Amino acid sequence: MLLRPLSNAIEQAYQTLRKQQPWWHQQSGIAHQHILPLATLAPWFNDESFLATFAKVQRHTLVDIYRCYELWTLARQIVDVPGAVLEVGVWRGGTGAILAEAVKGQAGRKVFLADTFHGVVKAGSRDTQYKGGEHSDTSEEIVRALLSSVGLTNTVILKGAFPDDTQQAIEGPIAFLHCDVDVYNSTRDIVEWCLPRLSPGAIMVFDDYGFFGCDGVTAYCDELRELKGFRFVHNLNGHAVFIRIPV
């Protein structure tokens, strides 16, 4: 008896939101709306180290300052978490440089930057926009030049599809994963490789969660939410964050 009133309430809320925010789309069962949070706190403006780094790398990333700052702050919180930092989907190296600078003072911490340097791979039926080969306007040389200009020496570049071609280069646990590969199958393969290697307290950040056209990644992260042993955070900036906890 309660199902019909509840259904009516949901439909009413749906229609009200559509009127308030006309940019609304549903694709592959995933609803999208243009989100305009009302919060105003901007701590990145008071973080001189972050601003100095961001100024050097912002032309080498498609990631906005909000998500870059979240990567910066999360990476700085893994001081007591053993393992390496891994970014898959490097493009021109901007966020990789931010992560490497953020953990530079953490003794022995390596930052692995994995990319095909030939664009998106493993696009499939779960992906609504990507067909493969997008974001190929980069190279290993571009990334190396950026890292050198920032003075970073704690990075290792892995050229090829990950984990297929380059997984053997990483030994030991993973403390932080930044996954920015845009499509379902590639995201799944990366996570399945990482899961048994994640240290307690390890963080996984998915850059493409919640963005129109990246519904494959959104769908996979929603599946991952059912996995025991993680806390999940959906940041309205477009990040999905998973933190490993003891089961």
C-alpha cells in the first residue's frame, strides 16, 4: 500500500528538480543534473605549496582546481599507510606531478604514473561516449619534461596499458590509486589488480565518477560500493573516493 504514494512522491520530486534545473539527462539508467553547490569555503587559496605546484602544472591537466586540491590533500594524509602511489591515466602529467609533490616528503614513497600515451583503451558497450583513442595528444616525453621542470625525482613512468603491460614494475602494496581512464573495462581491470594489494587505510580516487559521458566508470564505481571493507564518498566535484578499512 505504501509503494504507490512513495512512487508518486519520487515522481513529484523528480519533476520539481527538473523545473529548478532544466539541464537534466538520464543515460543508461544514470541520472545527470548540472550541480551548483552553494558552499564557498576555498582552502586552496591559503595553501601556498599547492598553489605554487598547481600554477606549474595546470596546463598539463584537464582536471579542475577543486579535484586537484582534493588529490593533494588526500595524498598528504597517507603518511602512515605503507605502499606506493599509482596513477593510471596520466595524460600530460599534471595530476601525477601534484601527487608526486604532495608525497615528496614521505620517505621512500614512489609514485608510478601509468599511461598508454596513445589515448583511451578498452572502451566497450558500457561506455556511452568514449570509443577509444581519445586524449592521445600527449607523450612520455611531455610528461618527463614536466616532472623535470618541477624538480620531481620520486616518479616512475610506466608506458603501456595497465595492468596488462606494466604491472611487473610495481612490487609491494598500494597506498593510493588515482584512476582516470574514462571507461568501464579499463577501470575494472585496474581495480581488480589493486584490490589484493591495497594497504589498510589506502585510498582510491576515481576522477570520472559522475561526469556525463563517463557512465561506464560511474556504473563500475556503483558496483564497487557493494564491496565490503571500504568507506565510499561521492564528492560533488566529480570524484568517487574509496577508503580501505579493516573488515
